[in-house]
Amino acid sequence: MRLVKNCDVLISVGTSGVVMPAANIPEIALAAGATVIHVNLIDVSLGGTKELMLIGKATVVLSELLNSIQHLAAPGKA
């Protein structure tokens, strides 16, 4: 949990948010000030202002997220 408490961004993929102790991970990250990106087929966000909910299949959503990050990180784009 030390890593969760010290992260800047947490990406939570395909979790129901029910099974403990994993269900607490997004809450712990949010409480520590991290941004949490949820990737799931349904909305599992907790209602925090530092959350991003991406709905869809993980294989598609994560690929699109990576492409977006790479585009933003390209020279002259930041």
C-alpha cells in the first residue's frame, strides 16, 4: 500500500471495486492526492474530482489512452 499512497496517478483496470483489499486501492490513492483513472465496462468511479472514468473494453481503452499519452508527449506537443 506504500506505493499506492505515494503514486501521482493510479490506473485501475477491470475491477468491480468490491473484493477486499483491492477495492480500497482507488480510495487510498485518492485520499493521498493521486488522480485515479478507472477503465471498466461500467462506471465504478467514486465521485471524486480527481477521477477519470473510461468506459469500454480494456484492450481498446488502454490502447487509446496510450496513443493519447504518446501524442501529448511528442516533441512540440506539450
